[in-house]
Amino acid sequence: MTDNASSVSANPVVREQRRNKLLAGLAGAVVVASVAGGGYWWLHASHFVSTDNAYAAVEVAQVTPSVGGTVLEVLVKDTQAVKQGEVLVRIDPTDARLALAQAEAELARAVRRVKGYVANDGGLKAQVAAREADQKSAAAQLTAAQADMARATIDLQRREALAHSGSVSGDELTNAQNAFAAAKARLASAQAAQAQAEANREAAVGAKQVNATLIEGTTAETNPEVLLALARRDQAQVDLDRTTVRAPVTGVVAKRSVQLGQRVAAGAPLMSVVPVQQMYVDANFKEGQLGKVRVGQSVELQADLYGSQVVYHGTVAGLSGGSGAAFAAIPAQNATGNWIKVVQRLPVRVQLDPTELAAHPLRVGLSMNVTVDTRSGGEPAARVASTTAAQ
């Protein structure tokens, strides 16, 4: 029997048949694997795009003072968690308190000044009435002076006519001439008095009009002078409140540069607050991967910090308006010199699930692995942008 087996194995025809069967089986396995791989890619893998060129990011809040001064207290340090509205830094409020006191004093003075305008209006009205009375009195005196002047003129003319015949003595003529001169002087004085009375009345009326303009249509509370002083008082109060620098958002303190006793200017950066609870991911996909990526599609993410044990879920929030090269400090000049095509990457923003983010916090700049499910619908970025612009 051993001899028969040896003879069969030694037979070249049998060996050829056995090799052909093995090759056919191998070819079949390759075909099956290819079909299975192609089917898997066509039915599943082709609907996903992924990249490891992705990093956690967030809109960092810069903490800057609105007023300058000397730092009295620094109540936080780097890596400390703070809540929105929590006090971070206190600036010496002495100057602001003095400015507030001055503004309050100016406000009180403005209120009293406006009340004085109101009270003065009645006095000016009485002055106008008095000047009108003076004007009437001057008019009466002028009328009397005119009558005296007319009488003195007639008397003088009569005596001058009789003086040639000797019917009137020289002394009587002289008296008539003196009476005429006195009447003329009284007339000039009466005319001047009437002009002065008219001028005094016009001055009183003008003063009353000026005063009325200051208070017309207003009260002591709504007068522009009072409102201006009130606005300055409010500004001084705001400046005093701003000597206490508070956290603009809830997050973690980073890049603290302010020190106790430091003299800071308005707008100088003191620290940053990173709102880690609002973290998102910027995934830089190759341009050839973005043909089917749409806003609103589902995304799965893994952080190198936690490894494959933690899987985040999110959605595509938007696509950048340009590639990283387009927004670089020194953009590529593809229109000059020898040109070599370089595959561009476009940042895609992914919004994370807040619950998962709270359970496994991230920090700015951490590496992420991102996979987008292009089967999950969503809207093309261009359509979303046009809809937003129309709204």
C-alpha cells in the first residue's frame, strides 16, 4: 500500500492535478476576498471619510481691563476653573471713586442751576413788566415835554413879534427865550428817557427769552444740562464698577500675566479664560475627501488623550471659507515660477456632544481622529451659507 502511495505521488499527472486544484482554490479565495472587500467598500467604507489632522479648539476669551490703574488683588491663577462673573482682578478704585464724587457734585450743581433758571424766569417776567411801565412813563413825560415845547415856542414867537413895537420889555423877551430853551432841553431829555426805556424793555425781553430757551419744554429732571451731568455720573459709576474685573465666561484660566501691584492700562491683556465646555474640533480634510461632506452630518471622534476607549459623537458645523494655505501669513504664489501641485486641506468644524464633552473634558490643541459619516444627510455648505446670508 505504501508502494501505491509512492507511485501516485511520483506520477507527474497527479501532481499537476493537485497543483491546479490548489491554484484554483487560491484564485477562488482571492476572488471572494476581492468581491467581499469591494462590497464592503461600496456598501460601507465609501460612505466614511476620516483624518487624523484634527485638533481640539475653542473661542478663547481675552480678559482685559476697561480702566487703567494699579492692581490691588489677583484672585486666580493658571489652570484654575472659574465661573462667569467671578472676580478675577481688583484694580485700585481710589481715582474712580473721586471721579464719581466729582460727577455727583456736578450733577447736584446742574440740578440747582436749572431750578435757578426756572425761578429766574418769573423775575425776568416781572422785569419786563417794570420796563414796560417805565416805557409808558417815559412816553407820558415825552408828551408833556412836547406840550411844554409847543407852548414855549408860541410864547417866544409872540414876544418876538411884539418886541419890535416896544409892547414887550426886554426882560419879558429874555424870560420867554429862557423858557423856550428849558422846554427844548426837557424835550430832548424826555426823548432820551423814552429811548432808554425802550432799550431797557428790549433787554429785559431778550434776557427772558434767553432764560426761557434754557428751560423750554423741560423740567429739572429732563433738562439737557442735568442729563449731561447725569450721564457723566453714570459713566463715573461704570468706571468704578469696572475696577473689578470679572470672568467673561465659565472656563479655565490660562496665560495669566498680571501681577500684584502692576500698573495696567485699559485694554492690556491680563489673562485668558478657556471655555472648555464649548470645545469643538477643527478637522483638516484633504480637498478630495470633501465631495460628499455636508453640514449636519454625523461624526465620530477619538482623542489621543483617551485613546480608543472614549468615542465622541458630533456633527459637522461648517466648512471654512478657504484652505489653510490661502489664509497663511505668506500665501503660496502659484502664478509665478515653477508650479507643483500640492493637495490642499480645508478646515471642517465639528461640534461635539456637550454631555460627552463634560464627561471627558478636552483642552485646546489636543490631537483628534475624526470620521464623518457622509450617509447621514445634511445640507451642502454653499446652500447653508446662501440661506444664512438671505436671512
